[in-house]
Amino acid sequence: MPEKKSLIPEFGPFAGLRVLCAGSLIAMPFAATMLADFGAEVINIERPGAPDTLRGLGPFAEVNGKSVSAIWAQDARNRLSMSLELNLSIPEAREVFFGLIRESDIFMENLVWLEKLGIRDEELMEANPRLVIVHVSGLGSARFGGLPNVCGRASYDMIGQAYSGWLYLQGYADRDPVVAKPYLNDFVSAYCALFGALAAWVSAQRTGRGQVVDVAQFEAMAQFMGGVYANCALTGAVTERSGNADPSFQPYDLFEAGDGALVAIGALGRGVYGRCVKALGFDPGYFSWEECARDGEAVASARGREFDRRLREWCRARTSAEIESVMEAARVPCSRVNSARDCLENEHFKSRGDWVSYTDQTTGGEVTAFGVAPKLSATPGRVWRGAPAPARTRKGYCASGSAMTRSA
């Protein structure tokens, strides 16, 4: 393979890694952005007349008299963008696309009607035997198993939550389930795609052979179900919605403070529970772990309910800041339920360097957004450019099997 000439600054652990991606919205593109945050060169293909749908997803911000999607400004940063018609029956499009494929390490996509576009895994692997191909879909590719009609279904974030059984557990028993915001299944699927892409890429470095990775949104969500499936298989019991509280131990719930804020307090296990009871000033003999918090039966007992009532009274008599201070001193997990404004103004976020500013390419204005996570000591990631402006038609040139792109 010809040596790749990088189009971006060199930084991070993935410096020199080239990722070509095509598709829209969240799951696959966000996986690519995470790679870009740590130094990968990500070239995002948008089809002429059909830009990434994420550009049109609200809420919108007005900057310099121009409008930009806030999620686009946050999650499309660090990407390069090019406009290319992906109908490979067009000779020029095929030449440019395969030129890029030959110089890429990973190709990620969540396109619809992939076969109709003339994009086939076998041809891609023939052009670049070391290529890692990552397909992201709602219900998976039939080549990896599954019912063909189900694999062919359209899907969104909410569909993956519903199909996996995860949505069934969210909320209160006497109400409809609550869809997790914003787009939890999409972001979970992005992490699954990221892991699959890197696992296959590591294998390619060792063997010289690429492979195909199939990411189904419902399966990505299913990995987060804990023991719910196993419990049903072993006992026949279906876990029902229980609100914010955990029915198997306490305290683990949201509690209202005297200033009206909600505070999350959790104390799992004898040791943490004991520290919590001491911090509250309660009688540890009367409100013992065995009597009040050891298991679901203790939680539901008369004394367990009394503990919950007393804890709520204790919280209402204090501000959220006072509650956090008491629990911090006792090393009991606790946090005020923060809004976005609370987070932006939070000194811990600030001191961690979690807020970064960069120039948005659409508006030309400064954007403050969440930075890069996780933090690496030797090869940290960084944000080196804002999300690309709406793509104008750009041409690619192929010469001697090597692709050069003029990218925003």
C-alpha cells in the first residue's frame, strides 16, 4: 500500500490511522469522531444533495447570523468532509471511492441500500486486504445470522432501546416506559462500533488481514442489560420497572433537598451503608444493614421503609450543597442532579479541562463544548478543528492508485 500523506496535525495514539466513513446521524459517525479526537484522520463522505442528517437535528444555535445544530457542532468536530456521489455505477465516483479505500485502514458505514450503491465487502477487501469494514445497523446484517426480514428493518435509537428489552425497564411500574435521552442507544452503539473497529484493526496489524465487523444497535444495548436476561432464563421472572430506586438495596434513589434540588445518594453494601447511617446521625443498631438494606426483603420491610422516610426528611431539612458535603466527608456516593448550566459552571468540570473552545466551520464563531474523554497521560487527544461546514461539491483525484482529496 502506498504511504499515506496525512491531512491533519499529528497527535494522539491513532496518529497515522485513516478512517473513511459514510452515513449519517449518530452511532457510526460518533464512533469515527472518537477516533478523530485521538488523532485518527477521519474523512467523512456526504452525498451531494443529501448531507448528514445530523446537521438538521435541533436544538440550533444562532452565531454570526448563521444557524448551526448544537449536536453537529459538538459531535462532528475533528472530521474532514468531502462531497462524493456514492453510486459506484458512475465510473468517476467508483475511481475516487476505491482510491480512498486503498489508502484507508478502516471503513465505517451506516448507509441504507448498500448493495444498491454497488458497495460490496468482497470488492473492498480485494482492493485493500488489510481493510477493516464496520457496518452499523439497527438489527444487524443477515450474513451474521438473524431473520432476513428483521435485519432489513429500519431503525432509530428508540427502536434499539425497545427491541433489546432495555426500554421496558426504564421508568415507573404504573406508567409507560421512558426513552433515555439524548439518544442513549446510538451512543452505546458508537462505543460498540469503536471497540469492534479497534479489535479488528489490532488483528489486522498482527495478521495482515482485515475483516468485517457487524454492529447491531439492539445487540449493543443488550450488552448493558446486566443479569436481566439470565435471571429470566434461570427463574422465569421478568424484571419490571421500579423507578429510580433499586429494589434490591438502599439507599439508591433521588431525594429532594430543602432548596428544591434533587440529590442522588447510593450506598451499596454493608460498609458504605454503615458510613451513610453514621453520617445521617441515625441509630446504626436500629437501622442496621441486615434489617433495612441487605436485600429486597429488608428494603421493603417496615423498618426499611422507615429508614427511607427518615432519610427523605433529613434531606428536606438541608440544602443540596450541605447534603453533598456531608456525604463527601463520609465517602458515600452522592451528587446533585445537575443541569447543563450547572455542569458548565461547575468548578470540577472546569479544573478537569472538560470545556474546550474552537471555531465552528459553519458559523465562523466560537463554540464551547465538552472536550475529550478519557484522558491519556502520554498521548492525549485534542480538538484541533470544528465541525465541517456544509459540503460543497469537491472532486477527488486518483493517480497511480493513490487518492488525494481536497477536504474542508
